Amino acid sequence: MARAKAENDTKKAKVPLKRAFEFYGYLLRYKGTFIPSLVALFITAALSLAFPYFITKLIGRPQDALKNGIDADQVANQIDGVVISLLIVLAVQAAVSFFRVQGFIRSGESALNDIRKDVFSKIVRLPMAYHMEQRAGELSGRVATDLGILRDTLLTTVPAFVRHFVILIGGLIAIFIASTKLASIMLLSVPIVVLAVAIIGKKIRGFSKAAQDSLSESQIVVEEAVQGISAVKSFTNELLEEGKYSKALEAFLKVTFRGALARAAFVSFIIFVMMGTIAAVIWVGAKMMVKGEITTEQFTLFIMFSVFVAASLGSLPDIMSQFQKTAGATERLQEMLKEPSEDIEESGAVIQNGSLAVNDLHFSYAGSDTPVIAGFNLQAAAGERVAIVGPSGAGKSTLFSLLLGFYEAQKGSILIDDKSLTDWGLNVSRGSMAVVPQDVILFGGTLAENIEYGKPGASLEEIRDAARKANALEFIESTPDGFDSLVGPRGMKLSGGQRQRIAIARAILADPKILLLDEATSALDSESERQVQIALDELMKNRTSLIIAHRLSTVKNADRIIVLSGGKALESGTHDQLMQAQGMYHVLATTQLL
């Protein structure tokens, strides 16, 4: 049992690192730049081994030559030749490094841009059910923080790993040529280092992942506070938010310090082992040189290359730590990228009329056995206005989410023009609908850009016409910059009524067959409601319209009103018919819940 658990833990430990390396495959998209840069990296790493070689010639060879009675002038000429050769090698190395650094940055940054695009594309294509489970700021934090770590790895750690790998291999070959005996003693420390990397590296990866989770939590606090800054200030909760942020940062520091302790202990251990081994080797080598078992040049060669080998081995903890850190940071990114996306591909199909039929619809949210929609039925002819009313929690907004394909019903069907919603495809079905919600979401651009969101690429004349029909042209033209006026974050520079009319203009420009109005006037004052209602009447012309509302003025002129309660349609009829029926609609109307 214990052995099986250990093997399972090992498999789990390998998966994140393997997933992290999947991101490095993006570099191969730019193989025309990356591969020559990688070759150049191997060349410059190999050329760096020339430095200890020539230094050995400058230190060891003259001593051996003088001992053997070679003329001093001849030795000096040899030294001059060695220095000239060294300078030529350094010049070549510098030139190759110039192109290598450029190539790595170009291919690395290009690959990172592709990763950013793929991650963002995945985020916007994930179903609403996934987004509903995420806190604000968590996904954006992954893009910013986790990909920042991946960037450091691609542009810094990978080249460092290749360079040290080449130096390590080349250095080991050189020290074995210099002295097999001393090299064998040196290599006794390698299994210890490898074992330490395997054991402690796993712990470092765990600390790194926990640190990224904590940092992500702090980012969430910042983003939620900024998004809800009006609520923060109105409740004078600045100190509360500061406390939440400080608490999140303290948790991050706590995990980071624990990781730093493990990493510091690891580095100290490696230093002690490596430096102790080098000291032991020098001690043995000095005795061998005294006994004549090794020449001064051979011993100098061994020492110089041993330093390079030790430096490469000593860099392994930092390099592996960064790889483990990257694995921890990208693990959730990989999990997110493997989530099933919505299929929003173009199909070429077009919805002609916009008639709507909902048959025996049943729906419960994941993890809940309580039905939100329970056997709901609806028939709406093309161009018909149908109002849906009912108490809070009756399932009205959930019904709209199902119509938009945000969730899949457990039972029943939704038909548009007598064809199933799933058969149309999300791109077509959603493209035939437009939503005007109670809480309008505007983007931090211009008024024109926010209206254009309903039809990307629309001309200014089309945007202007949509604004006129939405009763928004007057207030837009009264602003200093007109359609080029900035709306501010989430439209904060506009009043509620102005935001609603921009949303209506956006919907008019989209020219939907089916219109979904989700309490579009419930948060407005009387004058704003009047102006918005005029715009809505224009918007609803010749469109199948479903209207969720609490205000009687919004629904009493509908062609039909459906009373929804407990996920079921209890009553259906016109305003006058339902008032005469003395049922729930009559109760809601007379108690001013509408």
C-alpha cells in the first residue's frame, strides 16, 4: 500500500513538470529563429570552455617548459600566441552571442505572445458554468502572474540550462583527460547532488505553487476592490480592504519564506558538498604533482575545468527551482486549457423569423438537487412580446441563461424557428439574440466603440442611427467629444439611464431576431425610465421579445404575460385577463411587486 502511494505521488510530481514543458513547444513555431539561436547557444557555451583551456596554457605550460629547460624567449612567444588565440575565440563568441541573444528574445517573446493569445482565447471561450465558479481577478491573475514566470523561464532559465549543460559535459571530458583518478574523486559528489535535487526539488515545487496561489489571492483582492470601488468608499471600507490585502500578502510571504528556507538549505548543502569535494581533490592532486604523477599543466587544467564543472553543478539548484516554480505556476493554466470550450464556430446558417418554443424544460444547477426550472413551457410567435413575471428566485434570469446557451437543461428542448438550439449552434443562436440587462456592462472605451460592440465594424453612420433610435443621440452629442467621449471604467461616467440607452443602441445595431430584456428599467428613476421605455419600444418593433420586469408599466402592454413561480408557468394571458383571474399576477400587481 505504502509503495503504491509513493509511486502515485511520484507520477503526480512528474505531471506538472511535463505540462510546463508543453509550453516550450510554442518556440518551435518560430524554429527558423529559435533553432539557429539554439545552435548558437551551444556554440557560445562550447567556446566558453576555451577560456579555462587557454588560461591553463598561460599558467601551467610556461612552468613545465621552464622546468624542462626551454628558452624563456621561446616560452614568451608561445604565451603571445596563446593570448592572440584567446582573443580571437572571445571575438567569435561575442559575435555569435549578439545574434543568439537577439534570436532568443525574438522567438521567446513571439512564443509568449502566442501563449497569451491562446490563454485569452481559451478564457473567452470557456462556458459560463466555468466562469461562475471563478472569483473576479483569478483568471486575469493567471495571465499576468503565471505567464510572467513562464517568460522568465523561456528567456533566461532555458538558455542558462543549455549553457551549463554544455559546460558540464565539456568540463567533465576535460578533467577526465587531465586525470582520471582526480575526476573519479570529483564525480563522487554527483549522485549526492542528483539525489538532493530529486528530493528537495519536489518540496520547492510545492512551495512555489502555494506561493503562486497566495499571490493570486492578493491579486483577486485588488481587482475586486477596484471593480467595486464605489461600494468600498460608500461603506468607508478602505481599511477593511487594506486589511484583506495585507492578510493575503502575509500568507504569500509566509509560504515564500518557507520555500526560501528549503531553497537556502538546498543551496548551502550543494555548496558544502561541491566545495568540500574540490578541496579534497586539490589536496590529492597537490600530492600527485609533488610525486610527479601529474604535470603542472595537467593539474592546472584539471583545477580550471573543475571550477567550471562545479559552477555548472552549483547552478542546478537555481535552474531546477525555476523549472519547478514554472511547473507550479503553469499547472492551473494547463488544467484550464484542457477544459472543454464552447463551439462558437461560424456555420453560415441564418435564423429567419425568430419564433421561440420551450418544451417541458427542466434545469438544476450543478451540485444542487433543487430544480430552478421545472417543466416550463413557452410558445412565442415571431414578433410577439411576451413578459415573464414572478417573485425573486422564480427562475426568470435562469431561463434567459438557458436560452443563451450558458447552461444545458437536464430535460426538455428549446426551439428557434422549429429547430433545436443545439442544432443551430451557439454562434447562430446567440447571434440571433440581444440582451439588455439591468446592470449594463460597458467597456472602458468611447461611446462609439461601446455601441459598435453590437456589430463590430459598423460605420459611424450606422452607429449614429442606432443611437438616434435608442433615444441616446441627444445626450451623446451634448458631450464635448460626442461619440469619441470616453465612458470610463465600466461606464462610470454615465448615469444609469444613459448606460441603458447605450445598451439599447448596441442591441439595435446588432439587429437581433430575438430580444431579451432583463429588468432593463427597474433601477431607473421615472424620467430615465420614460426615455428608456421609448427606446425599448423602438427596439422591440418586429422582434420576438421576452421581457423580465417587476414594473407594471413595462409589461402591461405585452402581447402575453407569463407568471413564473418555482420554475413553472402558473398563469398566462394579457394584463386584463390576468387581473380578472384574481391569481398570483393580481396579487403581485396589487402589492406593487411588479
